[in-house]
Amino acid sequence: MLLDLLVIGLALAAILLIVVYTAITGISPLPTGPAARALVIDSLPPVEQGTIVEAGSGWGGLAFRVARARPRATVIGYELSPLPWLISQLRRLLQPASNLHLYRRDLLRGRFQEVNVVVCYLHADAIADLEPKLRRELPEGALVISNTFRIPGWRPQHVRQARTRFDTPIYVYRMPDAYRPAAVDELL
Ligand SMILES: C[S@@+](CC[C@H](N)C(=O)[O-])C[C@H]1O[C@@H](n2cnc3c(N)ncnc32)[C@H](O)[C@@H]1O
């Protein structure tokens, strides 16, 4: 009986924690589905080294796959919600990944200088908040791969569509062309 109450209490606390942080960040820790995940991995540049940041790494499902797909790159995940972050840390026991670093941190306080690729699955407002930071800090040639949401005012290098019920778009942006005004001949 006491054990039952303890389990129910812990489950309710976990749900509450997720709900509170969903309200704080404006988005639930919904993981990228398999089809979109495969397309994100396929959109990574072929370079083996460098730094890849996942902005809002959730439960770690995508971050671990990115780390496995690019074992010589340093993969950094920033996640604010404590429970998904904790679970992503515990996953290390099952899926060791020495090139993956998961920080419990607001992504707006993360470092994007010298980052080669940013992967994100956020919502429109969070992307709008992140945009000036990406523009300020990302080096020339860096890629931003955004699941589902466009970056307002930016032009994607290409858009791919994952075969899901909603034909999930994956936007791929290259710095700094993504936010430069279109060349005059493109406008004509
Ligand atoms: C839709 S989930 C995507 C999770 C994971 N990236 C994936 O694709 O499977 C978005 C995640 O971003 C996190 N997030 C949103 N705003 C954040 C912020 N300012 N700092 C850190 N994490 C944030 C949320 O907590 C949530 O876990």
C-alpha cells in the first residue's frame, strides 16, 4: 500500500514537472519521430569533425543518434526541462557516447561560436528568440537544421519532407546566406 502510494506520488510529481517546464519553455518534450530523425541525420554535412549543437535535446533520442552518426564530432545538447534531461543522462548507461555532452541549460545561454551545425525542433516563438543569437554567433558556413518550424525571415537552402502523416518539413539553412537579402537578380 505504501509502495503503491509512493509510485503514484512519484508519477504525479514527474507529470507535474513536465507540465510546469512545458509552460516555461512553451513546448513539450515531444521527440522527433523516426522519419524526421532519419532526414535530419541525412542532412548533416559529411564532415567528420566539428561541433554539433542540439538546441532543446529533450529525452536525448536525436542527440544520441547524431552522436553515433558523427562519432568524431563533438555533440552538445542543451535542455532546460529537468526530467527529460535526467533521462537523457541515464541513457548513457545503455548507450555510451563519449562525444556527447548534455547540459541542463537554457539554450539561449548556450555557446554557438565555433559550432558547425545546429539541430532544433522548437516552436515558432522559441526559434524567433534564438534567431538573433544564431545570426550573431554562428560562423560562416554553419548549418541550421530545423524540424517543422521555419526561422522567420530566413531563406532555407533547401526544404526536405519527411514521410509522416503531416509531411513534416525539415528546413536546412546555411550561414550567412540564410538571412542575407536575396541578390538583385534573384528578385527579378
Ligand atoms: C519538441 S522537443 C524536441 C526534443 C528533441 N530535440 C527531439 O527532437 O527529439 C523541444 C525541446 O526543447 C526544449 N526547450 C525549449 N525551449 C528551451 C530552452 N529555452 N532551453 C532549453 N531547452 C528548451 C523543451 O524542453 C523540449 O524538450
